[in-house]
Amino acid sequence: MIKEKQWSKEGTAEMAYTSEHYGFSNGALRVVLALVAMFFVVYIVGPGLFSKGSSNDAQASCFCDCSCSEVDLSWTLEFINNSYPECGKHDPEISEEMKKGVADLIAEEIDLQKRVANETLEQTRNLVTTARRISLQYQTEAQKCRAHTEACEAGRERAEAGLVEERKLTALWEQRALELGWRENITYADSNTIHSLKKTNPIGEVRH
């Protein structure tokens, strides 16, 4: 009986120890699984959040104001490159522009201004050539008009002089005719309605 009681006590103690040992292992296992799950979550989601935050920080720190004048370009470009080394890193064009030196940018600006000036000069030359051609055409037409006007004026003067001479001659002949007794008779024929002038010359009658 005493041995059976000792065995029962030892079995009860061993079962209690085993249950306590297993309970502690289950709790530790749960903690480990929770830590592993958190690690996987951070591993999967963390890089996206970190890259987003870093890109936002880079964008916030890389605020490039390109509204500067050409006078300030020569001394501000080096300051910007030194102050914002990450500016334009994700844009190839901006990155390429930022890598260029001040002399290269000034040379490109001079070339651009030179091309614009040459194009403007070429357009101006074309406009001047067109204006000269049109001006020559107008001058030629004006000379023609002037020549025709002078010819018309000369013809008008000659006609006016001839008319004056004709009037003088007509007045002279009329005066001589009146002195010689000239008169005018107007008759109308009934058959053919012919208008005729009959002139009588007293000198002729005297001669007969």
C-alpha cells in the first residue's frame, strides 16, 4: 500500500510537471509564431512604405524652382547641385541637365539664341526682298501712269490750242461772211424731210 501511494504521488507530480512543461512550450510557440508573422508583414509591406516615404522626402527635398533668370544661372547652378544632389534623380532628362556644367549650359543657350537670331534675320531678309520687289513694281506702274498722264495732258493742251485756233478762224470767217451779206434760209421738204441750207452769195449775183 505504501509503495502504491508513493507511485501515485510520483505519477501525479510527473503529470503536473509534464503539463506545466507543455504549457510553457505552447506559450513560447505562440509568441514565436506571432513574431514570425509580424516579421513577414514588415518584410512584405515595409519596403513599399519606406520607398514611398523616401520618395516623398526626396520630392519634398528636391523642389527645383527653374524660374531663375539667366544672370543668376552661372552662380546658382553649382549651389543647387551641391545642395540638392538627389534632385532630378528619377527623371533622365533632368538628371542629364543637372550633370552638365555651367559652360555647357551657357554654350547651349548661346547656340539657341544664335539659331533664333538667324531665323529672325532670314525672315526679315525675305520680307525686305519682297517689299523691294513690290516697291519696284509700284514704281514701274507709277512711271507708266505718269507717262500716260503727261501724254494725255499734252494732247489736251494741243486740243485746247487747236480749238482756240478753230474758234478764232470761225469768228474770222463769220465776220467776213456777214460783211459780204451772207444769210441762212431753213426749209423742210415734205417728201423726204431733208434739212437743207441754202446760201446765197450777193457777190456771185453781181458777177452774173
